Amino acid sequence: MRRRIQMPVLVALFCLFFGTGAWATDVTIVSEGASRQEAINNAMRMAIEQVLGTYVESKTNVKDFMLLSDNVTTASAGIVANYDILGEGKDPIEGKYKIKTKVTVDDRKLKNALQAYMNDPRAKKVFQETKFSQRRIVVVYSTESKSDLPLDSRPVKTLMALIEDRLVGHGFRVFLPDQLIRIRGRAALDIKDDKTARALATQENADAVVIVSFDAHKRGTDEGFGKLNANVLLKSYDLSTGELFCNISSPDNATVGGGGFEEAMTRIVQGVGPKSADDLTAKIVERFSSVRQNFVYLIFRNMPVKHQDKVEDFMEEMKWKYKTVKQSHDYLELEVLTDADMNTIRRQVRKSFEKAGLAYEPVDTLAQRITFDRESGK
């Protein structure tokens, strides 16, 4: 089966693979086709995909390959520098030509073909949508005060639908309260503060949580009508860092007439809701579009100060840049800047502990946080 490389890995591919100084790669391919030429063409295409695929599999955690443009693979005449047929023949039963070919891939030309493809606006759109499809956004509704409308009210449902529509339109994977209720039960309803919302979203391995609240205060007027003051509040946290990166407050007011309170609230949502949802989505898109430094948070629980000093020595030995986020007599949290993936970091820290005779093990990995704790009984 033909495998395709996922577009979000191509940027890393440019920087790492083509920066190695090796400008040609030899690949041995066994291919087939309805004709000899078709078998040769398939060999060249397969060689290009193998050069890319082998590298991606060895350097990243990518599990599925997809969306490699035919604009790249069909440009094999320029990307393949040379090929030698090592063996060939026609299958007497299937009637297909089979060949064994040594293909030399010109890495410079492959880089140029990929860059040309990525400069295509259509490719950029695919890249963005594919990248965002890997991002999980949990949207919860918070009722911190008595004036907050209930989740099942029509104005709140309208607001939540607007937010979902904007985020899904950019390719994000969105999880709403009704989905969370089926998974978590009443815990998804009892959102009274940001801490609870963040904890719930972290349990779902989300990249970000959006906290929605909608409060309203009604007061009477001399004419017998009611004056309604309302505020739509949208907040979002990056769960890998815990940072509040979006805080949108949209106050508005309306007159409560014959249509009643809920009708007036719905009009407010229809007025401020679309812009609020757009502003929220723009912040999230910006957050996950930016080329950001790779921070990993290492948390060490039940760790005395003398062991904490050894941990910081490990950081120096591994040449990882870090800063201390929080430290106490038995707790240490470090923010580490490194290009290593989570599995590599966890493995290296664990091996360092074993070498030093420290009885700690990784007990939890969520988002960009790895937690170590003292082994039981030690």
C-alpha cells in the first residue's frame, strides 16, 4: 500500500534532513508494473517516498503517513539522479513486470521540489488544516455566579454553536460539554472555576481548554420594561504550559420587552457572539500556528533537596537549558528547553536516576508534562 507523509512533518524534514550535508541517497527498490517502464517509474516514486518515510519514522513520533503531494512524487525525473536495474523479469502467472533497482535520490532537488510545493497557497492551506486536525480543544461552560445562564438555555447553546463552528472550520478537534458529559458524567457540568476546567481538559489530553461564561443582570425601568446588562466571557489556556493566552470580555445590553428575558439574551449573543468567537479562534490559530520553542515540564515529587541538586546536575550534563518553576523541600518543577521528544526525555532522565542510584520513576505524562515520583517502599 502506498504510504503518504503527513504534511506537518515537512518543515522539520527541511531543517533536519536536508541540513545534514548528505546530498544523495541510494535506495534499493523492488517494484512492479503492467509494463517495464511502469515498473521503473514506480521504483523511482517508491524510492523518493522511502527516503522521506524512513527519515520521518526514525526522527519523529509520526504514526500515520498521508498527504504527500503528487506534485512531489511525480517529479521523479528531476529528483532521481540515477538508477541501475539489478534484476528484472515478467511474472508468468500475473503477467506483471518486476524489477529490482538501485535508485539514487538527489536530496537537493527533493528539497527544492518540497519547498516549491509548500510555497503553493493551496499546499499551505492543506498544511495548516492538517496541522490543526491534530489539536484537541475542549470547550466547557462555567457557572461561577448565580447570574450565569444555565448551559441548556437557548442563548448559551447559540454561543457554544458559534464557537464550535469557528474552531471546526479551522480543522480543530472540538469537544463540547455534551460529549464530555457522556465521558465524565456530572464532572463536566460542575465547572465553577478555571482550575477545575483545566483539570477536566487535561484528562482528555487536550491541547487547550476554552472556558465560556455568560452572565446577565436585569433591572426595571420607569416605563415597565426591563434593562438587561450581559457579558460574554471567553478564556483559553494552553495546557502544555498552563498559560492563559486568551481573555475576551464582550459586554452588551438590551431591553426586555414582550419577547422576554431569553429572547433578549439571544439577541445579545447574536450581536456580540460572532465577533467574540472569531477573536477567540484567531487567538487559538495564532497560538498553534506560531513556531514556538519546545518546552517540557519535568515534575519531581517526594524528592528531598539533596536529590534535587543531583537533578540539576543532570540537566547540566545533558546540556539542556532549563529554569526552575517551583521548588520546595520535597518538590521540584523544571521548565526544560530541548528538541528531544517526550519519550527520549523520559528515558534519559530515568537512566540518569538509575546510574545515580535514585529510586524515582515516571508516573504520569500529560501534554508537555512528565511527572516523576519516588518508587514505593524506597
